[in-house]
Amino acid sequence: MSATPEGRQIIFSMVNVSKIHPPQKQVLKDIYISFYYGAKIGVLGLNGSGKSSLLRIMAGVDKDSIGEIHQSPGYSVGMLEQEPKLDESKTVIEIVREGVQKYVDILNEFEEVNNKFGDEEILNDPDKMDKLINRQAQLQELIDQHDLWNLDNRLERSMDALRCPESDASVKVLSGGERRRVALCRLLLQEPDIL
């Protein structure tokens, strides 16, 4: 992608993009769009004019379009569907935690590593013990770097800010608006570069 004189880089562009729904309903025709990192863009149009189709193409959810789509490498894309699909067997906090799964995994691995210190096989093998100590130090550094001991507190604050239902509420009893707020909370916690 080309950079402007100010050093800003175009991170996403569409060139001559069209979308046809079977059998032959054209919802998008010859779309051209480019934007820089940090841009805020609104998509306006009448019902059925292709707004959701355009956003799904931009998010990479719909790959069945005509034309060229360029996204700079290293940028993540997140999209909030109009009707988010949530696992109804989970609670609100379990869905929200999905947004920070990489951090949850670090905390879980840290706990697993600590539990291994009581393992006879590791206690009797200096090489395994050194590897375990080193891994524990790496995980502790990540935990400190990302303030993961306060992760649940951050999740609660995020849920409060978006007026999500109670943490232990079952997803299957949520209204459509509550589902969207929970899905939005999960999405924002993922911190996508393009939302």
C-alpha cells in the first residue's frame, strides 16, 4: 500500500467490488473505498441497500464478492453482527472472557505450571525443573506486563460500562439488545485494529 506524504498508510481498500446474491440480485456495484489507520467511517443507506453485505466483505466474513480487496498485513478486523451468535450454554462472563482468551490461557498455563512443581518426575530431574522455572518466569512476566491479576476486575468494568446483564446470567435468557451488548463487550476486549 502507498503512504501519504505525512507518513500515513492506507490500511484497507476495495477496488471495483461488487456483490450479487443468488439468483441475480446485485446489492453492491463497483465500490471503491480506502482508509487510513484511525479513520472513522459511516456506512449509510436504506434497508436492503447492502450495508451489512459491505461490512461483512470488509471484515473478511463474506469472501464471495467480485473485485479487489487489500488489507495491510498485521491489522486485525472485528465485526459485530446484527444478530450475534452466542453459545447459549454459557454465562455472560464466559462469553465476555472469550474476548481476552489469550490472557485467560496465560493465567491457566501459569496455574498448570505451578501445579507441576509437586510432580515427583520434575522434582527429580534438574533439566525439567529448570525448564519449568523458566516457563513460570516467562508467564509471570506476561501476567505483570498485562496486569492479568486484575483481569476479572477489568472485565466487570467493561461489562458495567456497556450495561451488560449480570455476569452469571445465562445467555439463553438474554434479550436481543442484551446479546448485542455482551457481544460488543467481547469484541471491544479483543481490541481489533479495524472495527
